Amino acid sequence: MSYENLDVWKRSKLLAVTLYRATAKLRDFGFRDQLTRSGLSVPSNIAEGYERDSDAEIAQFLKVAKGSTGELRTQILIGIDAGFLPSGDAETWTDEAKQIGRMLAALIRRHKAKASSL
């Protein structure tokens, strides 16, 4: 299966694009850079995993992507508290990152099970 067909990849890519657009005029470049990098990391690691040769490798990259969802949620929450991000949009982004994390957890379980059955 190609990663481009995965709903989790599509949703994480859309979230990354949304974050780039929403923070384009943010003057705190360090915060913006870290936020967009963690958002970009999610679909990028999904893609890299699915370009690997084994289910074990796919699962490993999906774990990294899942970790990036936690990093992203933390940065969004800090952005709200620091007044960098509008709370309504940011809460929507946090919820989406949580849902993406749950989707990744299910994929990780599936690929780990396939890897261990070999």
C-alpha cells in the first residue's frame, strides 16, 4: 500500500499545511519553526516508513510519527498560553493531532503483529 492512500497521512499532511498557513505571519520565528517542524515530521515519517522494506521498519517510523504528535500538541498548548495561537483553532489542531496519534497507534499494532508473525 502506498502511504499517499492512507487517511492518517492525508490528515497529517493537511494539518501540517494548515499550521504553515496559520503561522506564516507569526513573528516568533523560533516558535513557528519548531511548531511547523513537528507538524511536518508526522506525515514525513509515515512516508519514510512506508518506503522501507519491512513491517518492523514501518512500525518504527510510525512510532516516531506518533511521538511527533505529542510534541506538536505540547507546542500548540504552549502557543495558546503564550498568546501566539488563537485558542479555538489551536484546540481544533490539538484534537486532530490526538486523533492522528490514535490512528498511528492502530497502524503500529498492525505492523508489529505482521512483523512478529514472520
